Amino acid sequence: MQVLQILKSKGDDGVVTVVPGTSVAEVARVLSARRIGALIVSTDGKHVDGIVSERDVVRELGRRGPAALSLMVEEVMTRNAVGCTRSDTTEEVMEQMSAGGFRHMPVIEAGEMVGLISIRDVIAARLGELHLEKEALTGMIMGN
């Protein structure tokens, strides 16, 4: 399965972004309100300047205590977010996420962000693939 199919199955809610200069407190509020694990940091909503995750927020809270909430997102974000394309496969994306130790990946086409996928999206897609493969093999064995 390709990333394109994952994006189609998610629908088009758009990617939630914040601009550099957003406080960590606001990041935490948006993550909580939207029930999501990461936000793309972007000055224009099209290009990825970085990514900030709930892990980034918690890490800074652990280091600095409540003062971390007044930091700006560019102080805690990952600057060089690893992206993928719509034509990448679930296996490729899963390998990149596992090797890099991250759970969210922007989908980039022609230099612009077209979506965001999470490890949850990739695992669900992969489980769907494995289910179909199992059904096909069972059908072949049973002579169906």
C-alpha cells in the first residue's frame, strides 16, 4: 500500500500547523484540543519548517519545569523533519519511522506539504494489507 491510500482513508482534514513564535503552552493546548500527537511548524502552511510533538513538550517540561511553557516552538521543535511522498509504501515509511525513532511524517510533493501521517496510520494500513493477504492465501488453500 502507498501513502496516497493512507491519506485517502484519513479524509481531508488538512494538516494542523503552527507558526514559529507560537508558545509551547499554545502547542500543548492545540495538541490536547485536537487529540493529536504532533504539529507541523510552518510559516506559510505549505512548507515544513519543523515538527513539534507531545514528546518534545514533555521533554522540555522535564528539563525546565513550568518555564518550558513560555518557550517558543522553534526552541523545542525538530528542524529537519523527515518526510515521505505519496508514492512511498507502508513498508518504506515504517522502516524510516522505526530507524529515526519518530511517529509522525509529513507527506511532501514538489516541495510542498500535502499531508501528515502517523505510525498509527501506517500500522492500520499494514494490518489491513496483511488481513487481505491472509484471506487470499486462505482462499487459495481452500480452493476458493
